[in-house]
Amino acid sequence: MAPGTQRQDLLDRLAEEQIPDRWQTVVWNDPVNLMSYVTHVFRAYFGFPPATAERLMLAVHHDGHAVVAEGARELMELHTQAMHDYGLWATVRRAPAP
């Protein structure tokens, strides 16, 4: 193996080790919950200020979904379960590469 290839392989491995996987909690639009309730959930559970909760709720309403949290997979799974407990539709997905 050429020295340049070995170096690149090492850099690739180091990059993978240093950048942890990022995951997202995505809340989806549904035909059941009122917009005011979705805003309430975002404020109550995530502690978002009113303007942020409203912006995310409008994204859910108009775009069909909104990313409400990003981080470690385990935490995103907890957030997703909490959204289910509130009666919202939510999923976990891998965050796109930066």
C-alpha cells in the first residue's frame, strides 16, 4: 500500500472516531392535533421559548415535519417516545452529514 493511501486511511479512521453519529427527532404533521397543542408540547417538553415553539409548529404544519432535536441516538429515541406519549407522530433519523 502506498504511503499516501495509508495516511488517507488513517485520517478517515480518525475522522470517524472523532465525529459521533448525530441523530434527529422529527415531528410529523397529523390530522388530529391542534396547532396550539403542538406548540404547547414543544414548550412544555423541550422548554422552547414561545417564538421557537411557534416556528417549529408552523414548519410541522406547512412543511409536514420539523426537526425538533439533534444529538445522540439514545436521547433522540427518548424524545421520540415522549412525543408519542403526548400523542404526536415522531421518528428518529440519522442527521445529514455536515
